[in-house]
Amino acid sequence: MIDVLDRVASALADAAPVVALETTIITHGLPYPANIEAARRFEQAIANEGAVAATIGVVDGRVRVGLSPDDLESLARGPADKIQARSLPLALQRQVSGGTTVSATMEIARHCGIRIFATGGIGGVHRGVERTGDISEDLHALARCPVTIVSSGAKAILDLPRTVEALETLGVPVVGYRTESFPAFYHRGSSLAIPRVEDTTEIAGLMLHTWQTLRLRAGVLVCNAPPEEVELPPEQVSEWIDRALVEAADRGISGKAVTPFLLAFLDRASQGVTVRTNVALAESNARLAARIAVEYCRLRSLTA
């Protein structure tokens, strides 16, 4: 039930650098045709750094590791389900098409031997968790899948302090690329301190020690602050999010529908500014992930 695109399969067979990409940003994060244009930008950013992009999705009940132009077009136009790790078996059984979330993409990448994954922001602990119990499956996927995620922290709509605490509790190594502050997605920093790393060699070494020296099963979260030129004022973002949460509660929106609703609200409230920032930071993360993948393959070959 898993089809690996020829160029991705060849790269994996040759132990060449491969970077996985998720598809919910295509199916649920951006409108058409902005979504397909963004997907192509992410793949091109990875290719420019000497790695192979493996955009992952589900098409007619089959997992695709590396999307053909027709697959990408089909998912971008929709309709498409939002597929988490827990819902992946049912999606295959029912032969649906959909975008894979962080958790599903991590599981598929692990299965295929892909060690690096780029996204915009991970899911985490939702605000009001004491009432709803809403904690993203992404955190548990990070705890069980030996895959490195490059992201701009967690989505800004979440409870960031509780998300960082949950990552610590689950034993997930978290580092900041040239930052000692956990990014707040649309904003470069927060009051949450994390260990700082300076270069991709240090990150690749961390990955090798995590999985080869210590044989830990957890993934690694590399936090990459959004580009300075596209970051947004935290006070303004907080005001938009507060309004979005009130409207979501008034309309009874819950579960996996919450995040797409809140992101769409922010897009409208900001007149498209949040979407531009989202695409820019995701592209920056793809570029960094590719550089890490290249360095990881180099160091791994020296220790083979």
C-alpha cells in the first residue's frame, strides 16, 4: 500500500539525503492554487540544497512517498481528508485521498527509512486542555519515531509552555538552530529556553548519538525561527488568536477541525499576512532540513 517515487527510492537505496514533507499544508492550510505553488517551492528549496524531496500523501487509498505532478494536483484541488497516524489504517481501508499530518508523515517516513522531515509547525497541547484534553498526536509520534523534524516550533494557536513541557516529559530532544528561544511560529522568540546549536554538523551529530550511540527511539525537534523579514508582532497575533478561539467555541468547532478553522480565521483577520509568513517559514525549514540531511548522510558514511 506504499508507492515510493522512483527518484526517492533511488536516493534511499544510495543512502543519499532525502527530506520528507507533509501535505496537510496543501490540503487544509492553503487555498488552490497557492497551495500547489507553495508545495513546488518547498520541493525546489530542498533540491537546491542537494537533497531529494519526498512529499508524502495518500491518493486513492495508497500512500505515496514522493508525489507525481498529477498526484500533487489532485490533492491540491481536493476534496481531501486530513489523515493522522491513528486514522491512516482506515484511510487505506476506505481508499480515500488526503493530506498527511505531522504524525502520519513521521510514521511513513520512519517506515521508509527517511530520517529528516520539514514542516511549518508541529501540533502540541491546545489552549484550554484542562477542559478539552486536546493534545496533538504529533507529540506522541515524536516520542516513538526516530525522525528529525525541522519546524518553527509549534503552531502559535497552541499552549506553547505546556507543549514544551510535554516534549520534555516524552523524552524528545529539542534544540534551537542559532536560537536559544523556542519559536512562537509567527514570531522568532518566546520566553521558553531551549539548547542552542550553531550548525548542521552539530545537529547531524546529535542525531547519530540519539539513534546509533544511545539507540533511543525518539525523534529530534530542531526549532528554526521564522525569517526575520516575515515575523509578525506577537501582540497582534495574540489578539487574532483570542478572537479566533472565541468564534470556534461559539460555533462548537472541536477535534481535528479546530486547527484548519483557526488558521483560516487568522488568514482573514490578517488579510493574508499570516499565510505569507507560514509559507516563508515552511520554505526556510525545508531548506535547513535539506542541509541537515546532506550533513547527516556525510557523517553516517564516516561511521559505517
